[in-house]
Amino acid sequence: MAIVQSSFFLILFFSLIQAFGSTAHAQARSGEVGPHESLNAVLWVQTSVEYRATAMGMYTLAALKLDEALMDPSWTAALEQLAGGDYRSLPPAVILDVDETVLDNSRYQARLIEDGTSFSATSWLPWLEEEAATSVPGSLEFIRYAASKGVQIIYLTNRDASGEDATRRNLLALGYPIDPASDTVLTRGEREEWARSDKTPRRQFVSDSYRILLLIGDNYGDFTSESVGTIEERAASVQNYAAYWGHKWIMLPNPLYGSWEAATIDNNYSASMPEKFELKRSRLDTYR
């Protein structure tokens, strides 16, 4: 009898989730906005002083650490440079991720809520072409400060190479400096060896020419290749780099998406929406 009841409630649960999804899409078609997982996260990024204060504070910290790094010729933030070779005589550079580190794409995320949908290439690529992303608070001031110190600015993004021109135009329109003499916007797939989302080969590429003072990003993969894994594996990994956080590695807040979310669904992007929802719900710690 207990098994029958459990099966009944399980079927009822997934039926409700499916009904939720159907209702959301129907509401989107009718112009109504239905419930969406990302609503609070997008509102926090777009409206809260807490988000602005956190982002600005991280970039203030970055400026302080930049000055410290410039005074120490042995300083490097790149694990790739610690593996060997003399980087100390190389000119200085800072590597920054783009999305949610320099450019704020919360308008795109807001559209997903309005449309009752989730991320897809069919909506993301047109968004890039709009060049409508705004500045992450504090990023422009920091980047201009670093450039004024003679530090090369490297934008290392997992945007596809097909969107590089639009990315450059968006950055320039907001006032971000881009060196016209060097390739400083490094996109995924720009070279054959850069086809994967793992940024390690591109960090290595930069490390061959510059001493890397800081890594700045919003996702674990902006700092190390250990981004993909279980929640437990990632928790163990981040502890290994405790000396880097807030010192040579600066993390920006991003509650919208990222490898943290992938870990909650066992990195299974092909799972259905009800399956993803249940996996996420199962990760909650209620202490009871």
C-alpha cells in the first residue's frame, strides 16, 4: 500500500511540474508572465544596492591588489605560469571574463522570464548582435585604471567566435579599452585548440606573452579547469585555492547561471525541466 501511495504522489508531483511548464508557456504566448526560477536572481542583479555594492567592492579590491602585484615581479595569478618558465620579465596583464564580469546580460535573462523559457543559442546569439549588454558596476573604472598603469586588458570569454565582432562593439560603446594592436578578446572557437569551454588553453596562450597579475570572473572555470564536477568535488577543489581568493583571484557574484547550477543537475543539460527541478530541490539543506 505504501508503494502504491508513493507512486501516486510521485506521478502527481511530475504532473504538477509539467502543468506548471505548460502554463508558463501559455502565459508567455498570451502576454502574461508566469512563475520562473530566475525571477528573484534577475531582480537582485537589476535592482538591489546589495548587488551593486558587492560588485563595486570586488573591483575596489582588484585595484588594490593590482597595485600590490605591480610592485612584486614574482607575482602571478596564473597557475599555468607556475608550471614553469620565466614570466617575471613579461609585461603585465589582467585577464577578465566578459559575461556577468564586465558585461551585464540581465536584460536577456529578464526576457527569458517574460517569455517563460530558458537559455538557448537561438535566443542568445541574436541578443549578442543587439549589443545591448550594460556594464557590471565597478568594472569600467577598474579596467580604465589598470590600462592607465600600462597593464594589458585581456577579455577571455566563452562567447562563440561568431559573436566576437558584436562583443567588441558592445565593449567599445560602453567605453572599455581594447588594444587595436593585439588580439585581446579571446573567444571560444577562435582557434581550433580553443573549441572547448575550458579556458586553460587560452590562459596558457596569454601566459606566454604576459605576466598575469589578476584573474577576474564570475564562474569557477574563469580561474581553474576544475569547474566541472559534483558539488562535493567542487567544494574540495575550491579549498585548495584558499590563498588565491580575494588576493590574486577576484570572484564576482552571479546567481543567474553558471557551473554551480550545472553541478546541481549532475551536469546533465539534457534532463527535462521537471527532472532538473527535482534534482535542484533535492540539493536543499533543510537540517531536519
